[in-house]
Amino acid sequence: MEKPIQILSAYEYKLQFLPCINSVTLQDKSQLQLYKIEEYLKQIVIPVAPYRTSFNFLLFVSEGYVKQQLESENHLIGPGQILNIKQGSITRSHELSPDVKGFYLIYENDILSSISLSRQDQIFLTSDPVILLQESAYNCMVKTFELLDAELHTDYVQEEICLTFFKAIMLKISRQTSHKPLLSMARELYITYKFREKLQQEHKEHKNVIFYAQQLNISETYLNKCIKKATGKPPKQWINEICVQHSQILLRDLGREIADVAYELNFHSLSHFSRVFKKVTHLSPSEFRLQVLNQY
């Protein structure tokens, strides 16, 4: 059986993908780290195998573009765009343009908690992984990243100043959301945010709605009501879709047997996996793999 998708720490990520860094930077275990794309990421050997990270990170492009896979979707991130990749998400870099410039920001969950964002801002930050900055916000964002970069690379880093710049970046991203939710839906949106966060972590082991309701200390009926109201889809559909998205990434590895993919994602049987896969994609796993083969 093939190895499961790796979960990389910040150290492992830098060791594998940033060959030009010095030993001091490699050993840096700070919860907030910032690197210029043009100085570090351009050395990545493309394409790379899918991976997960134990940290969150932002890709902010100021020139050129980055083509990055997040779960089963490919995103082309150009000037003025940010891709926010949450801890545990499946991702990989497909392409970086020769002229690409921008910033790569690593941030741990603890550092995000320390800046005390409102519940609503937390929801906005995870509502869409791709953020297109308004023209009026773009120059401000570039300057803030530059200030944070300068502060993080001084001889005597002042954490409070770094956190202030980081909070400014996250708030600016949050406030770019063009469709603010109604206050009357705040409770449903918060439950949806917590459900999706928990689902990202647990979908391999837990595929029953009742598990997530228990984790959130609410009834299964109420969870169904909240998720359906906020997203238009019931939680079971969310569970099936994220499992299938994960399986699609694994199925692209032609060295894996379909049965091994079903086993790795903890489906009861190959037939169960095939039923769920077809329900979501309208294709069998074999038909999906045939499509992949035809792309080459």
C-alpha cells in the first residue's frame, strides 16, 4: 500500500521545499514566520506530491502568479490575491511564474488565538480560501507585509509589534469579504464554521453526523438545521463531499489501488466507497481514474 499523504511541520516543510534557507532559518520554530516568494519558493521542484501541513499559511502574490492546489481544486493566484490554507488541508504547488513576487506567511493556531479576533472575523477568514483585495486595500497590504517582514528579521524581534502587524493583515482580509452575513444568522454561521473546522480534522475517522453534533454539544437535529440554513447543504453532504475530494487526490496517484484508497479513508468496504463517490461525482472511482489517465 502507498504511503498516506504526509503532514509536514514547519521545519519539515522548509527542509523539503526551501533549499536556499540557512540553518538559522531552518531551525526557526516561531509561530509566525514570513518569507518572500521570489527568494525562497521559486526553488521548489515542480510538481510536488500532495501534502498537509501542521500549520496554517497565506500566499500573497504581488506580481506574477502561483498555481496552487487546495483539496481537489486548483487556484491561480495572481497580483492582489491571497490564498489562505488552513492546517490539515491537502495542498501542493503546481506552477510559479518566472516573475512571481509576494509573501509566504506561516502562522500557527495559537498565534491566531492570541490576537483575539471576533467570532465574526474568524468566520469570514474561513468562508473562502481565495481573497481578492480591493484596489484601495492592496497597497496597504503590501506595506503591512513589508513592515512585518522587516520586524521579524531584526536582531531583537518585538513580539507585540509583530502581532499588531499580523492582526492588521488578518483584519484586512476579513473586511474584504463583500457579502457580510446577517446578524440573525450569526449563530448558524458560527456552528457551520466550527463544524467545518472539526470536519477537516476528523473526516477520515468519523463520517456520522451525530459525532459532530456531540463534539459541538448540540443535537443532531439542530446541527442539521444550522448547516442547511447557512450553506444550503445538510452536514451529511458536507461529510461525503470532503471525503470524496480527499479520495480524488489519492486516486490521481495511479500507483494506488482503488481498494487501498477506500481503506485509507476508512470506508466500510470498497462498495460503500464506490456508492458515496458516485453519489457525489456521478462517476465511479474507475471512471474518474480513466478521466485522469486521459489527461496525460
